[in-house]
Amino acid sequence: MRIQVKRNLKVKKGLLIVPIFKDQPKTLPKFFPKNVKDFLDQLKETKDFAGKEKETAETYIKTKDFTGKIVVFGLGERKKYRRGKAREIGAAIGRTIQASKIENVYMLMLDEMEKDAYEFIEGCLMSEYKIDTLKTGKKEKKKKDKAFSIITGKNFTDDVKKAQTVVDGLSYTKDLVNMPANIVNSNYFAKEARKMARENGYKVAVFGDKELKKMKWGLLLAVNQGSANEAKCVVLEYNGGKKNEKPIVIVGKGVLFDSGGYNLKPTRYIETMHQDMAGGGTVMGVFKVLKKLGIKKNVVGIVPLAENMIDNKAYRPSDIITSYSGKTIEITNTDAEGRLVLADGITYGVGFKPKMILTIATLTGAVSTALGNKYAGLVGNDRRIRRGLEKAGRIADDRGWPLPLPYEYKKRLDSKIADIRNHDLGREAGCSLGAAFLERFIDGNKWCHIDIGGTAFTEKPKGYQQPGATGHGYKMLLNFLERA
């Protein structure tokens, strides 16, 4: 979809979308054509249209000024039209545009919609996402991009450019997470990182088995022991801030497939475990757009990559493993592997002497029990960072909610025979407990963890989200980096 912003409706034919509030003021913007106003008056008289949210009414007109279809689109009550609602309405109108066979589409933007124009545009673009590249058979003829012109009294060209960039990065994130593990393996991921570095002038390092063994990344290598594919770690560096400014380090979980290991996942859970690298995919999506958005920060992205598989070489419950940090870990559950790969990645991130460390992962299923599928869990040792992420998520409609990290929870991970155990075998406060494990490797740095275990993917469409990967955490991180 090609979105343009125009001040006047100078068009002879096409599809014209007219959004209207349920409690729409009588005075309409001056650029509304007379034939549109006449149609609205007719609807009001016949009571065929009330302006309820996503309600539509259609007509076809042919005059000397305009020939084509008019769709009146209900926005609901004005007081309820805010950021999140603007995205949903944008997505609904986006789907209306895609369903139409008409190539040239125009929309008259109401004055009341202008303050949330960016969110509307973002929702419109997000509605286009689909993943069907692996389907065979008769291919649909590639449709020409629809030309969508927004008629308004203000110039939102910069909003359009930014929204397009942000949504491109979001779609890239979703693609990585949606693709199966036999395609998106560690080699594929590393190739994507190198390509991204070339295109944007980033520094990149990719460590394979040989380097990881030499560096003694014991936890990452242990998780990957049962896999036929090589373990890797991707490190990307973006320098958009001042030369001597400390970087923000973001570590994303890159478990490319999680069988659960010997603590095997059951049917109805294991089928989606190619998406267990959503944290790492989010880091890649963020780096896809950092330069284009001109983020004025130094940022380091670290994605440890592994597959948690079953094999005669796979790690077992009761194993004691030495981490990259030197700490010893007792394995009590092989399905608590995400925290293991993150721990080695965090230790590497500490070496950058960062301003702060952020971690993002589908770390626990427990977070969905606590917060459902709308909010990510935010757990950390710095209230200011946690609040900053919460605010960034609220603005971006990519929400997070703080969860506690008390001393009593941390003690539950003490081991009798090693420095720490990776799971306490209990079910209480699982999200906080997973974060408590990560904190053992933070080495005194400011830190916050984003647990997207309940939000990274969805089985049913909701709002502007299609089934599959949601990219949750991506817009939260971008918004946070702009403001941090």
C-alpha cells in the first residue's frame, strides 16, 4: 500500500472512504465534497447508519466531479477514539482497501482523527501483513500496490515515512518468527545478520561452535548438544550516539526450536516451538530499522542461537554445567533452557560496560498465567528503566506490566551442589523466578527483562494482529530507545 497525504480531493474516480463518529458534529471539514455531505444527510434521515464502530454504509455515485464507490465507515464515540483505537480502525480500513478491486483509494480525515494520525497509518500498514511464501500450487497474480491518499488539512508525510519504516521492521520480525526451524536455523540467522550489517554499516560478529568452545560458553553449547546444527551467537553493534557514550545492550533469546529436551513438551505446545526465538527475532527487527529511524543511541544486540533437541548427546537433568561467567549451574529442568542461553549472552554483554542491559525472551509460560496475552512481564533491578519500558509499551500499544523480584524468590534457585540451579521445580511466580536466574549474571548492571512468553504469538486474529507471530516487544523497544 502506497500512502500519500493530500490537502484537496482532486479526483475523478475511485473508492472514497468517509469515516464518521457516532456523535459526529454537524460541521464537517471544508474539503468534504457536497455529494458526500448529501449522502450523509440521507443516511441520517433514514437512520440506516448510526456511526457505530466499524459499521459501514455504501453507495455508488456518478457526477461530473466524482464517479465511484463511497464507503462511510463508523468510528464509534469520539471520546473513545485514542491511540489503540486509531490503530484498530486503521487496520479495519486497511482490510477494506485490500478487499476492494479499486486501485485508487481516498479517505477524508476528520479533524478529530489528526492527533492520532500516526497510529491510524501504522494500523493501516500492519493490516497488510501475510506469510504465504511457502505455499505451492496456483500462485495468485501479484497485486499492484493500492494507492491510498489521505485528504487532510495537515501534513502527515513524516508520519507516513516513519510508520512505513517501523512496520517494515515489524514484518521482518514476524517473518523470522513465523518461518519453520528447518529454514531459519543458525546459519540462516547468521547470514541475515551479516547482510543487515553490510546494508547499514553495523559492526557484526558471529561466533560458531569453535569460537564458543574456546570462549567457554558452556550453557549455550549444552543446550545445543542434541542438535545437528551448530550453535552460534550473533553480535550487532550500532553507533548512533556519541563516541564515548555507553551502549544499551539488548540480549534476545534465540532458541530456534525448543522440544523441551528430556523434559519433553507435549502435543499442543511443541507445534509452535519454532517461534521460541521470538526474542532474538525482535532484536533483529530492531536493528533492521535503527539507522533508518536515526536513533541517537549506541546499541549492541546479542542473540545466542541454539536448538533444544533430544539426542544421546543432549544435556540431562542433574548435569552440572560451567557457564561463560564461570558460575556452575545444576540442571533441574531441560525445558528451562532459555535462561541458560541468555545467561551466556548477558555475560558477554557485560563486557561492553553498558549503560543498561535489556533482555527479551519467550522465557516462561507462567507469564501468560499472570498477565494473559496482552501484556509482557517486566522484571528488573531498576525501577526507572522498568517504568520507561512500561510507558514506551503503552504509547506503542505493545504493553508490559511490572512483576516483583523479591529476595525470597531469588533464594529458591540456590543449589546444594552448584552455584545455582536453573529451576526450582515449583510452579509459583514462574516469570519472576526465570528473571531471578538472569539477574545472577547481570554483575551489578542496570537491567530489565521483557518476558513475551504469553504475547509473542497468537492463534486467532485480534485487532490489527493476524494469526502467528505478533512481534510483541519490538515497538516497545524502539519507542524506549527513542526516549531513553
